[in-house]
Amino acid sequence: MFKLAHLSDPHLGPLAGFSLHQLLGKRATGYVNWRRKRRHAHDMNVLALIVADIRAQAPDHVACTGDVAHIGLPNEFKTAVTFLDTLGPRDAVSFVPGNHDAYAPSSLKPLASHLGPWCADDVGVAGYPWYRRRGPVALIGLNSGIPTLPLMATGRLGQAQIAKAEVLLNHARNEGLIRVVLIHHPPYVGGARRSRELVDAEAFEAMLARSGADLILHGHNHTFSLAWRPGLGRDVPIVGVPSASIGPLGHGEMATWHLFKIEGDASAPQISVEQRGFEPDGTVMLRQEIALHAKPV
């Protein structure tokens, strides 16, 4: 059995160590939003309990699908380095960015320089899509985070990244590996409302129908979701995880992470997910377990 932990949208805090000129443009509204809402909703003590529970389950690998930042400031990525190191050794932790990480054009360089070790392939080359083989599993990381206008949180992969992802999915299939795709935005039509959607989700779905995958993990919506889309020979489960840091003062689903148990081989993978979440009494508990065994089509 290969155990894969998945968390997303920790929105690390507090915001500190920045100058006023860094809050120009979209970051100004984002900072106001953090002051008014997000700093209360995202509880770092709750996140610490989630991380402790992840480590107690001893996963073989940990995947974080973005939004470690609030407004994409350089110091936020320094905080993210410390956070990702708490999840495990760097070769046992993978990362793909979200829209809050790519918040502004000036976010992109520090994002890449600080978090590159978690976004590199098996030979150490950073970039997207990346490909990591871990035991019987091929992890393929996609970057849907792009700078957008104020009040927008859309994502985009682009034709080149989708084409490269198809090559990697086919390569992993030929290698006999169970294929797991990591992305921040839900990569299917209707996965998020218009201002928050993956704008080229239709193109991704078309590629998925040609090449298939065994599991796709995403965050972004701060809620649990399970969708199925056609793949090559069988439908593909697409699982969204809530934020890993929402506490009692937040709205919606409280902090949650997922533990995937992956067995079998590429011809007939057996995958289940444990949903583990923070409870008001201060514990992290198993909420439910779901089998994700796709039937051939």
C-alpha cells in the first residue's frame, strides 16, 4: 500500500515584513480582505493540529496543492518554506501553486526561487508540469496559478502545459505506474463559479479523455468534492479537499486533509480516501472513508 496525504489552501499567517509599496494594485484589496476576514478564519493553531495528524498517519508522500500565501508577498514564501519542511523530508513532499501564490506578477519570481525544491522533477529540474516517481505512483504536478485582476481568482494551464501533461500521462501509463495529477483549481467544467474557474477546463477534460489518469487532486474551493470525468478506458475520480486551516471563526467546512490509500497496479488500481478533519473539541478525527475504484467504460 502507498499512502498519499493531500492538503491544500493553508493560507499561512500572519502577514508581516512588507512595505506599503508592496500593497499597490490587487494586493491592496487582498490585504484588506486578510485584515477583515482571512486572518480570523485561517487558524495556525488548527493547522498545526492537522499537520500533527498527518505525521501521525505516516504517509509515504505529502501533496500540497497551493495557496500557502494570501497575497503572494516574498516573505510569505519564506514562511511557506518553513511550513513545507514540517510536513516531511523534501523528497517526500510535493507542491503546486495556487492563485494566491501567483497573486501578482511580482509574486512569480520569489515563488519559484523559494519553493522550487518542492516543484522539481526527479532530476532536480523545476517547472511545470513536473513528474515524480514514488514507488508505484507517478505524481504529475500542474500549475494553474496565474496573476489576475482584482476580485478574480481564475486559473489557466495553457495549451503547452496541457500538451506536456498528456505526454507525461502516456509515459507513466507505459511505465505501468498509477497516475496521480496535482493541481490547484478544479480541472473540470463547472468545478468553480465563473470568477474562480479554470478557464481551459474543457481542454483539460478533452486531454484526460484521450490519456486518462487514476486520480486527480485539487483544492481552491475550500470544500470537499468528488467528481468523475471520462478517461482512457475508465472514469477518473477528481477529489477536492477543504482548506487545511479553517478554524471555528471561519465559514464553511473546518480544516480537513485527505489520506489516500493506493493499492493494486496500473491495470486495476484500488484507491480509497480517508477524510480527516478538525472538530470543535480540538481533535482531528476520521470523518468518512470512500472507495474510489472506477469501473471500466
